Amino acid sequence: MSSMCAATREGRRDARGEAGFTLVELLIVIVLLGIIATVTVFAVRGVSTRGKTNACLMDRRMLETAAEAYLVGEATSSPASEADLVTAGYLRAPSPNFDFDVSGNVVAQAGNPNDCV
């Protein structure tokens, strides 16, 4: 019996002489990994929403800049449509998120799937 107590004081070893982990140690590691995973999930939860919002803002700014460049480059005072901006080379393609109203202002499309405002 005393030899068994001596073996537990030296640490648990298997038949090959290697030390192992106790159940409590393994449970502590699992709990810590769970806490780290939870913190990570909550930290990255709003990334896609912020990305969509920033994409909409950049799309709007791009249209406004292209419209201003069209007015300066074409030496005109009449507002351009998106088709005019694409034809003149100021845009590659019409915006899927925004349109121009009759006075040349950028407005969100009705029923926009990206919910740009």
C-alpha cells in the first residue's frame, strides 16, 4: 500500500513511464477553450453588417464623385444619369444600390436587397 501512495505522490504514470492528465485538468482546458470560443463569436458577430454598411457608403460616394467628374469633364450643367456615366467611362456599370433622381441627386433604390439608405 505504501508503494502505491509513493507512486501517486510522484505523479500518475502509465506502463511506459509517461505522465498523464487528470480528468479535472482536461475539464479545465475544455472550459477555457469554450470561453475563448464564446468571446471570439461575439467579437466577430457584427462584421458582415458593418461590411454591408460600408459597401453602401462607398457605392454612394463613388456615384457622387463620378457625377461631379462628369459635370467637370463634359463641361455641362445638366445632371447625368447612370447610363451617361457608364457611356462616358466614369463608371464601369450602373450601381445595384442607388439611382439618380431628376435633379441628379443620388437616392436609394426602392426594394434594394442590400437595404442601403
